[in-house]
Amino acid sequence: MGGQRTVGINGLGRIGKLALWYELAHDDVDRIVVNVGRPVGTSLDAVVQYIAKDSTYGPLHRYLHGQSGVRDVRVVDEEHGLLAAYGKEIVVLREARDPAAIPWREHGVALVVECTGRFRDPHAEPDAARGSLRGHLAGGARAVVVSSPFKSAQKEPALPDDAAILISGINDWQFDPARHRLVSAASCTTTALAHMMRPLLERDLTRNMLTAGMSTVHAATNSQPVLDAVPGAGAKDLRKTRGALGNVVLTSTNAAATLEQVLPEIARIGFMADSVRIPTATVSLIILNVTFQNEALPDGGVVVEREAVNQIYREAAQGAARGLVVFSDEQNVSCDMVGEDAAVVIEGVETHTRTGFMDLVVPCRYPDAAQPQETVRVPLTHVKVFGWYDNEMGSYTYRLGELTTHVARSM
């Protein structure tokens, strides 16, 4: 393999395909080994066409080079699954579905990006009957980056010592090449939410949160059927089997639980999260609600005001979170965010604050006092912030690619 920089991708679904596009657009690797795990179409040209086109983002050549781009994906060797694309070599493996049976070592792959969505348990043994994350390590990889949150079968899902949940720009610096072998890149929603919360947690004005919650208005995913389907054995959420094209579907999200693992200070806040699926192809919206205890000003005003919150995000977008947080003063719709390279785009025109007062009854310390209790009026401000994120490419897969590059360079 002549010292070529190589990365492996297991799975060529939505995230796997876009992870491949990311690698083709960047100069981090020379060679990409993609495991599909089964025959595709009638020839390797079916893979070429799948890679070269996309219903959401358009042709690959326009993604890479704009209107002047020319298609450059071709079959080099049908038998050995060899493709060439824009100066890089792509090897397509079409046999093994069990990670332990994928010949990563034979192909010189040290780092695998796991994108099937099937292998998420960091505790499962390499020889698990249905395959496991650790199977990649048994097959020769030194580390695995998972394009989803971990999901453990154990009742107490504390992470193993060699596993970590990392988000680019939030806590990716915690990667330890001497220790970590399994890395979760969390989810698209957790990624966007973490970048919405971080600027608030870093400022004295807004870090004193009492409660917080979010709803994500989320584009449809391949986990939903196009039309109504019969629920599988043990299915608990029957709404997930209803047709994605014609329904708004209430469902759940693990974003809050995962957020606590990448931003531990969230654990002290009563954080709630839920999800509403809508029939669009990509781009989702987080509606973040936070309640603060704040001090009243002498003139009757309050500290946490709309413009103050927007200014926090403006400064983040121009400073420490530049390129990850974008602040917009425009009135946007979801199509405006397709392919937007940002973890989250704050819709500043929709930021709202409202302050009310809560009367707290405080017992007197001295039982024989003339007044056994006193009432303290506490100002509370409720803040609502809207954040767009391209849940497939711009927000998530780009951050996944950055994390993959960081892990590869650290190994």
C-alpha cells in the first residue's frame, strides 16, 4: 500500500455515503476502503452511480467543484472492487457483514468509521453472534469512530475504559490514542444542541440555568418506512412504523442523555428533550428553552434580555466557535440550510425572552420572631432560541469527518 493514507467506512447508507464524499473533498486520505457487505446491483457500476448522484445534495462533481465540475468516478477493476474517484482510490468490499470478518488488516486500514447503525454496543464482545463494534478491532483496525450514539445492552451502560463520546469542537481534545479504541460521534441532534448550549454555559450571564429543554423538528430518516408498515416483534413506538411521507410523527430522542456525557455540567439541570419527525429530506430545527434566575436592575430591567442572548451567539460565531456556530440575522427556511457547513445556525430574529417573578416564602431563622416568614420576589427569565442544522451533511457528517481526521492524526 506504499504508505498511502487509508480510512475504512463500514456501511454506505446516508451517513456512510456522505462520509465518503467528505473524504473525497478533503486531502486527509489517499485511499478509502468501503465495506458494503453484499452484492450491489448487477455490477460495480451500480456503486459508481450511487456514489456519483444524490437526491438531496445533487451530483458529486457539483458538490466538489461547482458548475464547472466533471464527473470522475469510474470502475478500475470489477473483480477486486476497485474504483477511482477524483484522484483517490476506493476499494469496495462486498462479502462480509460481521465486522470481525471484514479484512481491514489485509487492506491496511487502521481507522474505521462505522456507519451501518447496527453496531453500537461498546460492551459487546468481538465474537458476538450478530457482530459487534469490537469485531472491527479483531479484524485489524486500531480504532473505530461510530456515526451514532453508543447503545448498550447492559442495564448499567457506563462506558468501558477504552470508549469515549466525542463531538468536534466540544470535547474532541479528550481523545487519548493510548487508551481509546471506540469513539462515538454522538448524533446529529446532540452535536447541534451541544454547540447551542456551550456558549450559554461559558458566560456568567447565562450559566445559572434552572431548567432547560429542547424539541427537535427533525427531517425524516431511513429508519422510517415510506408507507405504513407492520411493527416488528417487540416494537414499542408504533408511530415509527407509520409512513414518513404524509405524517408528522412524535417520537423520542436520546440527545439530552448523551449531552450530559459531553457537557457534564448539564447533569445538574433538569434537561428534557423530544423529537418531531416531519416529511422533509434533510435540515432540522432545535427549539431550545432555558429558564434562568437573574438579578433585577435598579431601573426595573433584567439582565438576560433578547439582545444579550443574541450577542453571546454572535461573539461565539466570531470567536471560539467560529466555523461551528453561525449567527444569522436573516429570516431563513429549511432549504436555505441544505449543505450549510455549521454545527448549528442560530436564527437570531426568533430569539425570545420573557421575565416573570416567583414569590418564595422563606421561614425565619428565629421561631419567636415577630414575622415567622418573609416573602422574597425572585426574577426568572425564560429564553427561547432556534437553531438550524443540516442533520445529514453540513452539521453532522462534516463534524464526523473532522473528528475522524483528528483521531487519525492522533493515532
